Amino acid sequence: MFEKLLEWDRNTFIYLNGLGVEAYDTFWATVTEIYFWIPLFLLFGYLLYTTFSTREATSRLITLLLLAVFITFLTHWVKLGFSRLRPNNDATLNTVIRILKSPTDFSFFSGHASSSFAITVLIYLFLRQHRKWIGIFFIWPVLFSISRIFVGVHYPMDIITGALVGVLSGLIFYRLYHRFIKRGSVLTRL
């Protein structure tokens, strides 16, 4: 069963990666970079501070930063634990796929997918009652995650797992915010 899943993952990756077109390489190589999304992060902060009091916006922003740190460490340790080679580093694959980036760390699971979905879920949950259009921000994690296939560095299961971990982490941190931070912890007394 596990072997079948890995075979599906590999074949699906090869197929999807092969759909890449040279004319879009610059787009995917840019979209996959974190610095490209800095204006979006600034917009998130702006929305928090224009929607909530300074104290509440700050506590929500701190919660968001704690989530980012948590997901970064979790992703790092899981990658070390599974030690799955990225497609671009797999000698049996790297001659038949399109490679636009060449990271050397491990593949499972995608930090791009986990962090972007976690942050977007938390921002969505924080703002959904105040900004009805907030769901549009889910375009970011979808593009950010898919880009990893087109640049040749993640399998579909890396992305699917990363997205699921991200969504669950965002939900957990939203509950933690309401249970501990919003109810009068040190962060709300700043």
C-alpha cells in the first residue's frame, strides 16, 4: 500500500512538473520566493490594526508570529525525521524533470504549504467576521504551494500533507488564542 502511494506520488509529480511551460518559469520561480509576498504580510498587519484595537491587534499579531515559529520548527524536525530526498536531488528523477530551484534539504513535508496555509487560516479566522472578502487570501497558499511542484522541489504528498498540517495548526492556534491569550494573558496586558 505504502509503495503504491509513493509510486502515485512520484508519477503525479512527474506529470504535473511536466506541465510547466518555459514561458511561465519566471512566474513560478518568483511566486515561490517568500520575499515576493512581503506586501501581503504587510496587508495582513494593516488589516489587523485597522480592524481591532492596538492591544487586540498586537496580541493577534503575536499569536500569528508564534504560529509561524511553531510551524517552521515542526516542519524542520519532520523533514529531518523522514529524510525524503527532494525530486531535484533524486538521481533517478532529476534528469527527467524541470528544475528551477535547487534546495538541498529534505522534502517531506512542504514548509511552503504548511506555513502559508497555517498563516492564511489564522488570518481568515481572525478577520472573517469583519471582512467578508477575506477568503480571497487563500489564493496565496495555493499558488505558493503549487509553485513547489513547478520549480521541481516537492512531491504532491509533500504539499498535501503540508497543507493539512498548516490548516490544523492554524485552527489550533486560533483556539489557543481564544482560550489563553484573549482571556487576559500577559500578551493582552501589554
